[in-house]
Amino acid sequence: MKFSSIIAAATVALSIPALAAAENWRGWNIHPDSYPNGVALEQFAKELGETTDIKLQIFHGGVLGSQPDAIEQVRSAALEVGNFNLGPMGPIIPTTNVVSLPFVFNGVDHMHRAMDGSVGEIFEAAMGAEGLVPLAWFDSGSRSFYNNKRAIMTPADVEGLKIRVMNNDLFVDMVAQLGGNATPMAFGEVYQSLKTGVIDGAENNYPSYESTGHFEVAGFYSITDHLIIPECLCVAADTWNKLDSDTQAAVRTAARNAAETQRELWAAREKQSREAVEAAGSKVNEVENKVAFQELMAPVYEGFIEANPDLASVIEAIQNTK
């Protein structure tokens, strides 16, 4: 065999493992595989296997680390795919802090229209600059208030209530503007704190309210939809940039199909949870005049924009989404 032929054969042999490694992706998911996100991610992986040369394995239940760890792994392309909530991304991608503003979205449908359109492109650019390419947007529910004292119909009904919130100044300020007393605490402490009177209420989505048993000790659930934080199905920018345009198109299509499935399953899960808590005796009420709540958030927005003047245009873009 000629020397040149030996070199060519060796080059081919060496390239095969590299090609195989590039075609095998790993994905991170904090939820169980039976959760709406897990089902949608498995659909995404299946479609990739049918339409591309990519073989994606999803690791569910956060087995590959916490969300902050997984975000860093995807940014560095140590993992190729992740399903992330935008809420905790603020320290890395300040633009994502906008979705944690109370009442920035008027409802879930408004969030979908914004994130599926030009607003989503703003977030995509900001995230792409930090190594994450969002392919589609998932639901994570809309958060509303619940308590063991009374139904909340107007901001006055919040006055004096001790409300558990996540450890975020925006949420503390939100409750304060409504006249309540915000109490940041770990989520695992909420049930006992409601039962013993340490707090009067909390805020979360239907599935969390139902699955944790919080409805047993806080029987009033008032639909304010004050916080709607989307999630992304993201791919590592370095991985994405190595794909040819046809493969990128196929991956985006599979991601958007997965998002449609996730949203449908999430809506069904919310309906199931609402029916369950109402059957158990919880009183669920719609807040008819959300504008009264929104208007009280003006100081929260003013403080946020003062600290982040470059994000005022993002807020405006969301508000202008019809």
C-alpha cells in the first residue's frame, strides 16, 4: 500500500469517532419524564432521530445537576440541550429579568404571542450572546395568590396578609405595593407555615398548589396571573453553529412541535389540578379587574427601569404585543 493511501485510511479512521460524538447529544431536564416537559422533550428527541442524524438522550429529574450547573454546561457545550426556566437566568442574561416583573404579561396567551414573535427574538439575541440558542418556548404556568383568610378580588383584599414569595426583590416589592407582608422562605417550608399561621398565603400555579397539598391549608385560590415566566428549549451555541442550515431547520421544527405538545399537556395538567382542588373544597375565583393590580406596580417598574434603563425597550415591546 502506498504511503499516501495509508495516511488517507488513517485520517478516515480517526475522523469516525469524532463524527459519532458530534451526532450524539445529551439533554438536561429537571422534571420527571412523565411531566409535560419530559413528554415533550422525548418527542423532540424522537423527531430528531427521524429527521436528522442526531441522537439525543434526555436525562430527566435533574440527574445531571442543578439548573445553574446545567445552564453552564450547555453554555460551554458540555451538554447540547437544556430545558430552562428564564427566571434564574438573570445573573447571566440580564434581559431575562424582564419576565420576572409582575403583570408584565396580561395572560398566558399574551405571553405566547410575545415570545413566539419579535419579543422572543430579543431574548434569543441576548441568550445567544451568552452561549444559549432558544429554539422554542415552553409554559411553566401562571402564578396566582392563595391564602387561608379570604378570596382576593381587589388589591385591598391583600392588605395585611403574610404572603410567602420567592427570594427576589421584585416579588417582595410586588406584595408590598398591594399592602401585604412578603415573607421569602424555602418552598418546602410553606405547607407547615400555612398550617401553623406563620404565613397566611403564598403564590404559585395550579399544579404546585394541588400537588403539594397547599390547598388543604389555604382554601382560597384567586387567579391574578401576576407572574408568567416562560421556559426555553435551548441548544448550546457552539453545537448549533456547527450544524448545516438544513439540519438547523429540522431541529427548530422539532423543537416547535415539542413546544406545542408541552403547552397542550400543561394546559390539561392545570385543568386537572383546578378540578381536583375545587372537588376538595377550595374556592377558586377569577380576578375580574387586573388593571387595579397592575396600576399599583408602577413603583416596581420605575425602580427596575432606573436600575436597568436599557431594558425599558424590552418591557415596551412586550406591552405593545397585541
